[in-house]
Amino acid sequence: MDTAVAKSEYELERDKPMPSKNHAIVQTNLVILLGTKYQGTYRALSEVSIVVSSKEKVPDIAIYPSLEFTPGEDETRLESAPLGVIEILSPSQSLTELITKSTAYFEAGVLSYWLVLPDLRSIYVFSAPGEYQLFAKEDKLEDPRLEIELELKDIFK
């Protein structure tokens, strides 16, 4: 008997699991914090399609240099790699899957990859495949490659 759970249309379209409440809260907090503290330097884009190694990927958050909103000039898929990618572990997702994704992003030119574990209130900041710093609980996250600093207590509130 097949016990696999059928994937939703969302999961099939984006090739990623359905986000949860905690996932959404953390994602929203990160977008707001990055947008507030680094306005003019970066633009944090939520759920945008990016072409990576000829495949379309949809990270939870992509960090680009400041981009302008231009009415009438929209894009549904971005061809240029972001400076940073943030992936938030969903309850139905495997850690290995997200670590593997980081390699593809680095090969595409991403400078920094954050792996967020909401249940452990921790974030791994990768500077290259297998090279990372761990920030947990009440730490201040420091990403030297993007020159970003954020308090974890603000991310996980």
C-alpha cells in the first residue's frame, strides 16, 4: 500500500512544501527586518521565481541589490542570481534537501545562503557549500558577505 501523501498544486508548481504558520511568521519577520534596516541597500523578495542552472527555483526569500518598483515592467522569472537566499525549513521538508539546494545556489553566483530552523530558533549562514556559522536563540546573526546583522529575537518573535 502506498502511504505517500499527494502533493498540493502549490507544492507541485513550486517544487517545495506548503509553508506553515511558523514558517510564514518567520518569513514575514525577515522580509520586514531586511526591508526596514537595509532599505536602499537590498530588496528582500518573497517567493520569486529564479532561474538557477537552467531550472526554476522559488526560494522563500531572495536578497537582491536594491531594485526599483517600475509599473508596466514586471518579470515573472528573474534570470540574475540574488546576492543571498533564505530558505526556511517547513515541517514536511528534509534538512538534507535544503542543504543540497544551497550548492545549486552557490554555483549560480549566490554569495550567502541562510538555512532557518524555526523549531530550534536557529539560522545557519552558509558562505560556501559546507562552510557555515550557526546562530541560535538570542544571538545576533552576522553575515559578513552581505554585511547584514539581525537580532534572532526579532526574527523568531
